[in-house]
Amino acid sequence: MLDNLTTRLSKVVKTIRGHARLTEDNIQEAMREVRMALLEADVALPVVKDFVARVREKAVGQAVIGSLTPGQALVGVVHDELCALMGQKNEGLDLAAQPPAVVLMAGLQGAGKTTTTGKLGKLLRERKKKKVLVVSADVYRPAAIEQLKTVAGQAGVEFFPSDISQKPVDIALAALDYARKHFIDVLLVDTAGRLAIDEAMMAEIKALHAAIRPVETLFVVDAMLGQDAVNTAAAFNEALPLTGVVLTKLDGDSRGGAALSVRHVTGKPIKFAGVGEKLDGLEEFFPERMASRILGMGDIMGLVEDARRNVDEEKAKAFAQKLKTGKGFDLNDFKEQIGQMRKMGGLSSMMDKLPAQFAQAASQLQGGAEEKMVGRVEGIINSMTPLERAKPELLKASRKRRIAAGAGVSVQEVNRLLKQFEQTQKVMKQFSKGGMAKMMRGMKGMLPGMMR
């Protein structure tokens, strides 16, 4: 996510060294690099000009305080301005209305509206404890209604049936009537998209908006469209009273220009970001956290929240006790920790939220390699007997051959896993003795080592 921008801005920090304060002269080259980084990230030109001017104005003359280097001081200014550019703070959905609160989803075809509707429904049901109903008013795209029905089932939210013979306004009003009678908290209305903006599309969605009077009108836009995403958002903003933006496929966009431009161009907050195809791949958008990630500082708060949502508390307590005593850590626990990591989006997702110095390990886990690796590890452990998992020291040559055949891997891969497990066991013992520094040294290189 936003890899190119992060790399370029990291280089900017290294251009300013050995100065007592930031001056016009010593930040001129840095600002040129910032400008180029933003333009390469597909940020809109007016946004770039305004951003660079504000950073220069605030940075020139700023004293370098304490142990901060001039580069670090400049990063502080850039961070603050990135936050301002993207909206300062997270603005969630305003559902403080008499139920059902209606949310209208708008956008072009292919932006991911239907999947995002399911993701949002799942998020509201699980995190906000809302009773959610979804309905499709898309009577043009083949199988759009069936797609939403499938997604709703996977998300665990209620689906209101509709038919392509009906008019979109009639569908939405019928769903609203049903929602009122069945005590639904939130009604999500998925609308039709087009391959391009046209008068018929805008007239239809305006009529829908007037009929159901949504409390939230969200514009769903594909972040990978870059500059076009911003232009499309501006057009929808003129036609509809948008209340927010949802950026989809943000994890697949190494440029990130849409994330930096859309708030400035529309004046509407980015409320959510889609970061994966799975139904739990929707995150609330926090400008400050995104700014930190762009500058290579990571998003530790986001990582903590992921852990809080996905890690089983009782199992975590039991694992913590094993850490404390340094006893009983076996291959069952090893497999359990891999499963917990997978629930949090996998290792590459976790690394994406860690500071830039961990990026090297993450870079080795691209193109599905991580899932393949985790699947092989689980397959090997599943091919062991309960006794072998509890006592890996029993695993001699004949047992290893049997396990390798059962998991469909080579004996060398079984040996590699066991070596990895032994390293992890050593780390656990060091942790139990309070040796945090030793533990960190023990972990150095471990994760990439699993890929050898």
C-alpha cells in the first residue's frame, strides 16, 4: 500500500543533514522531491501545489529541537500536513437517526459497491452490534441481485429480495417499509453503476436519494483509478449530497494518489478503506494513521485493534501463561499462533502496519507466497499424531518420511519447520526469563527464514 510514496518520502529525510534549523535553502531540494513523489503517486496537481506551499511555509525557520535531526523535523511537518490533507480525524457513520438509518451506496460499475455493501454490513453487525438489512436496486447488471444475496449470507446480515422487473425506487421503498416493520437498525441500499457517468444514471440515483432520504450517502471509488477516481468523485459530489467516501482496493495501489486527493477535491471525509477481498477487509479510515504509514512509521494502533478483534482472549491468556513459565510450548501452540496470525490478515498485512524497518520481511511475502507457506506448515503439523505434536523430539527419520508423505511435501520441509519451531522455543524461554533484548535478537531473521 502506497509503497512508492513511502520510498520517495523516506529519501527526502536523508537529504537534510547537519543543519541547526530548516531554512529556505536546505529544504528547497527536499520540497522538489516531495513534489515529485506526490505527482508520481497520482495526486492531483492543485493538491500538490497547495500541499508543498503549506509544508514550505511551516518548515522554513523551524528550529530543530533536542535530539531531532532536521530530516526528522521536516517529517513532523509533512506528517501534520498529510493529516490535514486527509481530514485530521476519523469521521464514522452518523447513524443517530430514528431506525432504520438508511445508507445509500453510489459509484461506478466495477468500483466494488456490492462487495463493500457486504463488508460494511458485516462491520456494523460485528463491531457496532447493529441489525442490518441490505437490498440491491441494481436492475441492470446481470446477477447483481444474486451477488448481493450471496455476500449478505457470508456477512451474516439480512437480505431483502428484489427483481430486475421492478423499478429501483420501488425496490428501495419496499425495503424501507420492511425495515421499519422488522425493527432493522441500518438499511444499506446498493445502487446500479455505469462504466462512465451519464445523465440517466445521475437522474436515477437522485430519484432514489429523494425517495428514501438516506442519513449517509457514500461514494464508493476504486483507489487504483488514481486521478480518474478524484474526477469521478467530484462529478458525483456535484450531483448528490455525499456524506463520505469509501476507497476500495487501497491495498493494491502502490501510488495512493486518490487517498490524498479525494478529501481535498470533494470536501467529504474518507470514512472507510477497502484492504482486501475478504469480507473483513474494510477498515475505518484514520488520517493520522495513514499519514504515519505513508511516512514509514507504521500503524501500531491499527495492529492492536486487529489483535483485540481477532485473537481469542482465553487462548491468549493460556499462551501468556506458557510464556511466563517457559514450559509446555509445543507444535499445537505453534500451529495455534499461525492461525491467530492468519485471522489478523496474515503476516504481510501485519507487516504493512509495522514501521518501515520491518518491510524487508514483508516484501518476501508477496504474490500469495505467504498463504502457500502457512498452508504447508499447517499441513505438516496436521500430519503428525497428537503425541508427536506434544513431543517433537520423537520425530526421527521414519516418522518424518511418513509426515512428509501425508502433507505432500519433502522431508527437507519437515526438517525446516522443526528447526523453525526450535528457534521459536528458544525465544519463548528467553522471554520467560525476562530477556527481552535476547528475545529480539533471537527473532532477528526468523520470519524470512521460513521462506528459505
